[in-house]
Amino acid sequence: MVDQQIINQIIEILLSRITTEDQELGRFLIHDQYDNLDSRVVFWAIREKTRDLKETTLTDLENFSDIEVKLTLSPRGFFEDVLKGKNVPYWQVATVMRLLQSSDIIYDPRGKLDDWKSQAEHVEWQPEVIDLKRQTTRMLLGRVKNRIQEDMIADAYIWLIKAAEEAICIPLMNQNAFGLGTAPFLLDSLRNADLNLYDFFNQLLRISHFNPARLSNARQELELLADRLFQQHMRTDREMWILSAFVSINESELRLNQSMDIRNNGETVSVASRLFETAVGELWQAFFLVAQSPRLEVKLDPWVVASFWTWFGGTEIDEEWLKDKMTFINTLIES
């Protein structure tokens, strides 16, 4: 946990660096449920001239070398398009709402960020966005079906989990929940919103199949594989997928270590369990990202699929098991 006094000092330093040329509208200090465990501080800065999202880790804060300080630069349109109800990607809506609902304004010279927070209270998921989730789920279930027909059970299992991620969002979106996205976000949202879906997704990720040693070994194997694939695919369409996977790999390691520290110190078991589930969710996310190979006909790298199956697979996952889970996912599509 980073002491509030230190956070204030970091804020003062960063705000002192803002120049007129930056044309900055304001800054947020972002919070999450693990603030009391992490030695990092996360900021978002919204600027007029910025065109795309750009996340950086600040390395020039000499007095705070033991603290990870992240700063994401964002164009104002990234937020305003969501608040105006424009047709934007699902992940953008979820990200903007999550940020506006779990952040403190630390710089707002024109009152624009405060206005955004007020507007966010009235944002709802648009029906067409929810319907797009249904269409995406159906497409992914089609891939599951095709892989089953080709007796590619491991590939089918990967697409099944991805289909479940999409489908589970539908009932949550109907409740106007915004804490959605990757597996860790879904697990957190489902704990509070729907325990039946939480149990289903937990079983689908086979979290009980892992212990700390197994999870650590799986992560290390994937990290080596990802590094080798990155060297092979630099400056190709796979490069960004693999770079994104490294973020999840590192997050999985962090959450696993935190979980073990809490258990070893005899602290709250429920927090340790939540951290461990998050670590497994991040590992799954990393496997999915590394496996993406758009130029292959089946879209998944067979080497990554084989590694995934080693750690997540099992004899009980067969054609009937997959079809049973597909049936349940179809009920979510129609909800």
C-alpha cells in the first residue's frame, strides 16, 4: 500500500510538470479493490492534442523508485463519445464508466472532469451494444462447434471460455453493470451480482484445478513461450497481442504473490482466494492473447494451445462436456 502522503507528493510533482502546450483538461487518480495491497499509483490525463490512448510507466521519479507510477494519456473524445451515447466499442464504454466510477479528480481547471462524473450517473447500456454481444457470442460458439467437429477439443475449449466471457456480460449489462471486460473484472462483478454465474465461470476457468505451484509453473512456461514468439513475430500483426499478454502475465504473478503473502501471514482468507482467482483469470487472458494468430486458418497458435491444454485441460473436458456448457451459454444469449 502506498501511503497517502507519498501519493500527494507524487501528485504535486506530476501536476508541476503540466505545460500550456499540453492543453490538458484534467487528471484522474484511479482506484481499484487492491489499492491497499499494491505499490503502484495509476493516473489518467486527458489532453486536447492527444489522438490515441498511450500508457507509460514513469521512471524519472528518483525519490519514489520503489513505487510503480503509471500515466495514461487520453483524448477527450474517448470519454465524451461514451457520455454522448455515440456508437463506440463495448470495451470503451466499460473502461470509461469504470474510470469515472472509481477515480478521484486531482486536476480539473475547467470543471470538465467533474461534469463527466455527473453525466456518467445517467449512462446506460444501449440495446444495440447488448445485441452485438449476442452476435459475438454466437460467432464464438460457431467456432466451438467447428472445432468439436474437427476433434480439436483444446481449441474448442479456448473458444468456449471466450464465448462465456461475452455471454456472461449480457445479463450484467441488462442490470446496467459496467465492471466488465477481462476474466478478472468479470469474476469481481459476478461475486456481487450473480453467484450462479460466478460459480459457472469459476468452474469454466477450472480455478480449483490450480494450486500456487501449478499456477506459477504454468505462468513461467507461458512467459518463455511468449518471449520466443515475440522475437519471431516482431513488426507483424501478432506483436501487439503478445505485448498485451505480458501485461496479464505480470499481473498474474503479482496477484499470486500477494495471495500467498496473505495466506502466510494468516490474514483474511477471502481476500487471498479472490487474489488467487484473479491470478488464474489473468493467466487465462494471457494464454488467449498469445494464442491469437490471425493468419492461421483456425486462428490459434497450436504451440500455445498445447501449452494451454497442459495446464487447463483434463480428461473430463470432452465433446459432451463442451456441448453441455454451450447449452448453458445459449440460455444467457436469450436472457
